[in-house]
Amino acid sequence: MSISIDDMAFILYINNISIQINRYVPIFLLLFGIIGHLTSCLVFVQRALRTNPCSIYFLAASLSNLIFLTTLFVPMLNAWDKSFNLLSTVSVLCKLSMFIILTTRTLALWFIVLATIDRYLILFYNNNRHRMTDLKQTYCWILITCIVSILIWIETVYCFETNLVGTPMKCFLNSNVCLLYNTIIFALISITIPSITMLIFGLLTIINIRQSQRMIYPNINTITNSNRRSRRIDWILTRMLLTQVFTIFFLNLPQAIHILYIAIIFYQPITPVKATVLGLIFDILFLLPFLSCCISFLLYILNEKIFRETLVKLAKKIIQRLKCNN
């Protein structure tokens, strides 16, 4: 297919925009996300929060995002320095890094789904019975989710290969079948289904909150200080969760729609100009879920006082230990 000079100039212009976006924007989000999730992990293991099942799910999600972003840092370096090409030449590193990236990204979203279901069950059963709040059950659900995610993405060992020609990256999918499978599975399992599930249970949680506010509570004297604090932490974690749920949903959905659209037209012939424009749209939409992954710490610290208080106590504890060591 012949390309006119104007089309070639347009393609080069769009490709240059994509290169600049991929070169500068993700690296700053990446550094902010790594620092944020590392701090979140340190906060959620503190005594005030670590006994709450929802906090455990938050901790698991933050840890998954931390591993995801840290692993993603290696291919990001290649955008800055083309000589840094280990993923492009070493097959084991290529397969392992893509397996970790896809698995941890999936886990992070599904842990938030589990936290959303946990909040819904707590309010639906009035904080007392048949809830996913037993810590043993929480760890069991986390383990099951990890196993399922690993089984879904174990195909990366076969599908990804290095030194490929005519692909967006040297470490890429080695066949059209693998490309189609990964595109559909990622769009459904890693974006669409968890986003819609957490939105549904998030809305149901809001309905239960409104219903619980109309309930007649027992005599305030019968509620112990421990119960008050536990209930306060439950409500705070619920607010934190709902904020993150709606952020994830609205930032993830556009990319899922675009990925499914690409899968639908995958075998249809398209012009080089259209392919270039679709590539630019993909690069921009890729940043939206990437943004939702990186700003959760910012959402926590801006919205909830207890998170800020726990963070301040942690900082004071670290400073005190440093002074003692000196």
C-alpha cells in the first residue's frame, strides 16, 4: 500500500508525540507510585490497621502495585536509554518480567474487589455475622486469587519472546493467537470485570450505608471503646475504598473499551494512518489506569485523617529510632 508524503509526515508527527508521551509521563508517575505504595504498605502494617481485613486487602493491593511498578521500571528505562536492552535480548528476563507485570496488575485490582465485597457484607449483615472479615478467611481469599491469577498468566512463558521484528517492542507476543488471547483476557480479567464488579458492590455499599443510618442503634452506653474504635476504622476504610473504586472504574473503563475495539478489528485491514492514530490513543488511554495505580496513596492521604495520623506516627517512630541509633 503506497503512502502519500502528507500521510507519511502525519505518521511521523504522531509517532513523535507517542515517543515523547512514553518517554516522560510514565517515569514520573512510576516514581511517585513506587514511593506512594511503599509508604502505604508501611502504614497498613501498623497496629491500628493491620487487624482489619479490609486493611489486609489494601496492603495486598499496595504490595502488588509496588511489585508491578518496580518491575515496570526496567522496560521504562529502555525508553530513556536504548542501550539498556536486557529485556529485548534475554528471553528469561522478558518472559519473567511480563509474567510479573500482568499477574501483579491483575492481583491489585482483584484485591480491591475483595475489599469492596468485604465492606458490602459487613454492612449487609450489620457488622456481626457471615462476613469475609475473619483474618484467616481473608488470607485464604488472597491465596486463591494469587493462584488463579498465576494460572491465567502462566501462558506468558510461551507467548512472549525477544528479538522480534515488526512489533512495538522487542520483548513482545510471538504470534497473532497469543496477541488476541492476551488482549481479550487483559481487557476482561484485568480491567472490565473487576472494575464493573467493584462498582456494583460499591453502589450496594452506599445503599447499605444509607439504610444503616436510618437504623435505631442500641444504647450508646452498651458500646465499648474498643467497639467504637473498630466501627470508626470500618467506616473510614469504607470511605477510602469507595473513593478508590470510583477512581479505578472511570480511569480503567476507556482503556478496556479501546482494547476490545482493537480485538474486534484485529483481522480487518486498516490504513497506516489509522493504525498510527490507534497507537497514539492506546498510549494515552494506557496512562489512565496507570494513573489510578499510582495515585491511590494520594487519595488515602488527602481523604482520611486516620491514614495521615498513622503515617505521622510511623514517621515519628522512624525518626526516634534513627536518633537512638546515632
